[in-house]
Amino acid sequence: MRRHSLCNSVSAAVIGAATLGLGLAGAAHAQDQDAPASVDDIIVTAQKREQSLQEVPIVVTTLSEALLEGAGVQDIKDLQILTPGLTVTSTQSEASTTVRIRGAGTVGDNPGLESSVGVVIDGVYRSRNSVGFGDLGELNRIEVLKGPQGTLFGKNTSAGVINIITEQPSFEPGFEAELTGGNYGAIGGSASVTGPLTDQIAGRLFVAKREREGFYDVDLGDGPRTLTEDQTQDYWTTRGQLLILPNDSASVRLIADYTKREEFCCAAVQVRTGQSYPFINALANGEGQRPPNATFGVLPYSRTAYSNRETPQEIEDFGVSAEANIDFGPDVTLTSISSFRDWSFQQGMDLDYTGADILHRDNDGSNGYGVTNLTHEMRLAGTSDRFDWLVGGFGTIENIYRDDSYVFGADYNAFASFLLTASVPAAAGGPRPDRLGCFTNPRGLLIGTAGPVAGQPVCVLSPTAIPTQFGAVFTPGKAYQDHYSQRSESIAVFTNNTYRVTDQFEITAGLRATYDKKRLLGLQDNLGTNGLQCGGALASQTAANRQPGAIAIPAAALGLICLPWSNPLYDGRRISEEFDDTNISGTIKAAWKPMEGWLLYGSYARGYKGAGYNMDRVQTGVTPDASLFFAAETVDSYELGLKTTLFNRSVLFNATYFDQRFENFQLNTFLGTAFVVESIPELESKGVDMDLIWLAPIEGLTFQGGATYTDAKYGEFGAGDLSSPGRFPQLSLLPGARASFAPEWSVTGALDFNRSFGRGLRGGFNLSAKYSTEYNTGSDLLPYKFQDDFTVVNGRLMLGSENEHWTLEVWAQNLLEEDYTQVGFAAPLQGTAFTNTTTPQADGTFYNPATDTATYNAYLGQPRTYGVTLRVRY
């Protein structure tokens, strides 16, 4: 029957590998410890057919179910500790999650950007990284494919693919459950059941619920926030499956899943407090920010955030998929995969990241985005003695919306007074009775290019004085409400074929032709009368309109009045843009087996990531950018690799040299008031990937590890090479520099021991670790966003029954309590790093550390967590 042939499928092959002793961590399923262990039995589907890992001329890090369980992997963010060269970070929310491989990836919360690293779950391409995050449930294995995958995996990806395969239904009845408790009030559990429903239908149902208190303590400032913690966890998820075997030559797998998250995330902490601190502190009842140190340098590590507004986030994810496989004889298979997914996200957030009530987003349905996606893929694959062939097509229709709004808090007007005063030349200021107060300015500039000199006081206008000086008053309340809607249509045809010239030499060629079409509609709309102040300020520039005694508004002050959220040029602005594009991508590989257990290969691949639209308010000067379009990203990748199977097939060692050259690299960066997408002309990432698996002669002892050396640098470029030359000063640190999130070395290792102790007991341990050398966590490479080298270690001890009916585990994540930063960023409106935007420094950049007055915040990595897990299996 078909179910018996499925035992030779990918899922069964990997389970078989685990049965042979390849479980690398955790409480592996019951195994025959006397069976021969061989690394040759590790099966992957990196070329959409079952192959031994050592037969595939691609860099693949494959992670078994047992390894994932032992390292505590529940979502893709946990995957980092097992995969060298992989970084996963979150910023403003859990929805703003980014995956990078070899220093290349898409950053930020802009849904207009496609993913550089694709996520595929059970054959279904997830169109955005954030859509692919959450509890992954029961995992069979995960394959991390490094480098561009421009042929086989749904939509094109320019940096890699994370291919996730979950457990499918079984005709053998089974039940599993786990209950976990830990520090930070963590409590959660999951349960699954599988078995036959009829002779031809098997089912599987998985459910999980997890809660946890926050990783941050929060100082509330002047409120109205009442929650004193942040980065909590509270979600539940369920996944139901049916496996239908109508006859011996066909199978159908149906999957439906749903996840709901209602959490608070993400506050940030100050890592360097600038000179705006005294006034923000005064606005926030003395609790606005961390106090700066005497030299305004880096502050000691702390998990106390300052936020007067709450950070609720709601994520809802639903999807269905159907995969059908039909065998036409023993050597030809037709595969059809269809899916529909609906993902939505809403949030509220404190936009100024202080205890003062300056700017925020309300969680009232006016802030968030969503993605609905319909996909269909059809593949026909066959094999013969010398030739493996595959042809197929892929199509998707995707609809994206984004709602965005800012709210002026009760302190915005007073804070604007401070910023405006700091932008006025000292000669035009001086002590006046209408000043709110004066603060010493020891470093010179605060905002703009014409502020007070060092040592002179900064005197702040009272809110009632702003109309006299600048003609601008900002009323508390919602400043604007924008809506964007994008429809994308993509069609592709592809082929991937391998010809075995001899038993030792083969050539693989893949080709993909893609057609993309996107249309963006939007409405940007100011609310109330706040936006009119910019227009009034512009009019007051002429002497005829200036009020008696008022000064001409400096350019820096005018820029502050006409910030995107208060600029009347956005009021009622309608957006309608459309484009279509075609692309040819693909690969060619040559592989040679000079002797048994050795494989040498070389490859070239062309990757592509589609163009799109930046769904945000972006302006040059005080004029909104005419178009939100950004160009497509392409990459040419070259690899030379060696795969070896050594010491009686007990050791796997693979090494690959790679050289990837990106053109029009889509850099999404925060420039102080908005996220912008700028196409960087060139990014080159080259280095070496290494993987090692050792099946030790000691029963139950295994090791899996790897290392990636990466030299990822931007090419030389100037203002004229950018789509908007005015952005160059803030990006002037990039030319010729190492890219962000690209550590020179990334090293992982997982040591597992798992065996029977007799008397009906089984036990063991797992120790997993990852070391990363230093790197910058900011897309603009400012020094205060730097992360030193660090090591994260996870550990787990296990004891249970020999038949694994029960297992008790004691575990810790980040066991050594390493302090590290996920992402650093400059706080909005709180000083400036690029103080001179007209004359570069001697090194050609526009950054001078002596005049950097910015406050810097950071989203931190997770602290040490620990707990106990009880598992039962029948």
C-alpha cells in the first residue's frame, strides 16, 4: 500500500536516521542502540528530491528532531544557536523579525520588502519572515540552505532558505504531551495525538499554550501606562492534519493551523543617554531616561526600560494547505501544493522610548499590517539511471495592507519647544522671561547645525511662546492616519536537472523565469490642525509675514516643525503606483567524487529579490518623496565545496568557500523620523562555511557543530549612486565598511549524550553553544550600536524511562547569562549623530564622535531562563 512506500519518504528517512543513532540531542525516540550509525543516512530535500546530505552540491545545515528538541528550539529565533552564519533579530515588535545568512538579510518592519531569507514550512512559502515565526510544533527536521535559492523554493530568495518539515500523520497510534514551567513565571504545554481514522486516512492534532512574564522592568515616567514589565509571552496555537492514501500510487496531505498571540512587546533600554536628558526627565516627573554618565559614554547593561505608554501587540495567523503526490510508475511523480494564508498584526507602542509623553501609537486598529497569500505550485519530476529531471510552475497572489498613525502626547509641545530653541543661533536667543528653563550644554550642538556653542546654556521656550517665535502649536491627539494597500501577482516556471556523466561526475542545471506585478494604493491624511503649523512656519519665513520681534526660522528649526507627521504636504495625499518586472535566475553545479566518501563541487547561482514599495512617510527636506518605489535586488554567488565522510562513516566534515555579490542591496534603515529603503550599489559577502558531525564510539554520544567565516563589506559609493542623494550623509559610514550583523566568525557546537542506564531508565544531557565575534547592530553602522563578541550556551539534563513513556528534563537557555544586544538604534528626536550634513569629515564620512549628541537605545537579547519539562509518550 501507499503508506508502506511512504516509509521510504523524506520523513521516514530522517526518522530512520535517528533510529540509527543520529539523534543529536534531547530525549530521542526509542532506538535500536546496536544498529550501525552512519552519516550517509542523513536525508535532505534541498533539490526537491530525497538525497543523502553528502550527495548534494549545496551548503545545507540539517537539524534533526532530536537536536532541535535538545537545544530547546521552539521557533526560528531559537534556531540561531545551532546554525553558524545565521542571525535572527526582532525590533519594534515580534512581527518585525529578520533572518540573515552570511551577513545578508532584510531588516525593519516594512511589509513592502520581501524576505532575503525565505521561510518554507511543509512546502508552503511564507512571503514574509514575520509570517513564519511562532511555535513550530512537532518538527521532523529543519534544513538551512545557505546562498541564493533562485530555482526551487517558491518565490525567489537572494540569501537562503529555511526549509521546515513538521511531523506528518501516522497510521500507528501515538500520543505525546509536555508540560513546562520556568523562571519569569513561564508556564506552558503542548499535546498531540496521531493515528488512523480509516484504513486510508490518518490524522494528527497538535495544540500548545504558553505564557511568560516580561524580560524588562519598565519605569512608567508620567504614565498613563500601568504595566511595569515588557516582552511578555502569551499565545496559543493548533495544527490539524490529514494524510489520505486513496491507493498505492497517490497521497494527499491536508494541513490547517491557527495561532493567536496577545503580548506586550517591545520596549527598549538606553545604552547611551545624550544631552536632551534633563528636559525629558523634567517632562516625565524626574523619571524619563537613564541618567547619562559624566562623559556621555556607554551605560552599564540594564534591563530597565522607560516607557509611559504600553506596547500591546496582537498577532493572528491562519492557513490551510493541500499537497498531493501522484506516482506515474516507479520513476515519475507529480506534486501539487496549494495554500491560503491570512496573517494580521496590530500594535500600540511608545515611539519616543522615554518616560515622557511625546509620541506614541494607539492600539485602536489604526496601527499594523496584514498579509493574505494564495499560492499554487506544480512539479513533475522523474529519474533514470543517468538523468534526474524536474519541471514546474509557481504562482501567487498576495494582498498587503498597512495602517499607520502617530499620536502627539501631552508633552510633545513642550518637547518641540526645547528642540526648536536648540536650533536657534545663540546670538538670537539669550535669556528672556518667556523661557521655560535653561540647561547647560557641555558638548555644543543638540539639534541642527546652528545651535548654541559648548558651555553656553540652552534656554527652552515655554509652550505659550512657540506661536510668537515660530507660529507652531501642536495639540495632543492623533497627528495623522495613513493606509496603504498593495497587490502582488507573481508567476514563475522552473526546471532543475542533474545529468550523471559518469558514476563519479555529474552536472546540475536549474533555471527559473519570473514575472512580477505590483500595484500600490495609499492615502496619507493629517488629522486636526497640527499639520497646518508647518505651512504657517513656511509662510513666516518672509519678512512681510513675520510677527514683530520674531526671528527668521533657521533651516534646522523649520525641519523640526515640518516633520513627516506634521507636514501639511501629506494632508489628503493619494498614492497610486504600479510596475511589472521579469527576471531570469538559476544555477549550474558540477560535482565530482574522486574516491569513496569524498565529493568536490563548484557552483554558480543567480538570485533575485523583487522590487517593491516603502509603505511609510519619507521626505527629502520638507517635500514628500515623489515615489515610494525601490529597485529589485540581485546576487551572483560562486561556491567551491568539499564534502567528506570519514572514519568508517562516523564523521562528516564539509567545507565550502563562497563569494556572493549583491547589486542594489535593499537596505531598510531608520533615518530618525522614518524607515527608508535605499538601494546600496554593491555588497560582497565571501568566506567559508564548515559543518561537522561526529558519531562517537561511546554509545549514545554525538557531536554536531560548524563555523562560518564571513567577510561581508559594502562597495565604495557616493551620494550620486543612491536613489536619493540626500540620504548619503546618514549612510556615509557604509562605503567600504563591514556590513551590519556580519560577524567575522560564527561558531556553533552541540554535544549530546543519550543512552540506557539499565533497570528501565534512560538519561543524558545536551550542551549547545554559539560564539559570534563582534559586529555592528545598526544599518547605518554608528559606533554606539556595536556589539562585542559573545557566547550563548544552552544546557539540558534528562532522565526517564527506557521506553520513553516519561522523561523529566531540567534545562537552561543562555546558561551563562550573557548580556548582548539584538539591535541598536538612535532614539527619535533626541540629539543627532550626523551633525554636519554639508561638509564631510577628513575620512569622507559625515560623522564626528565629538559632536554626537544622540541618545541610543537597544532591543536586548534574552536573559538566562531555566525550568523543568515533563514529557510523556505512548
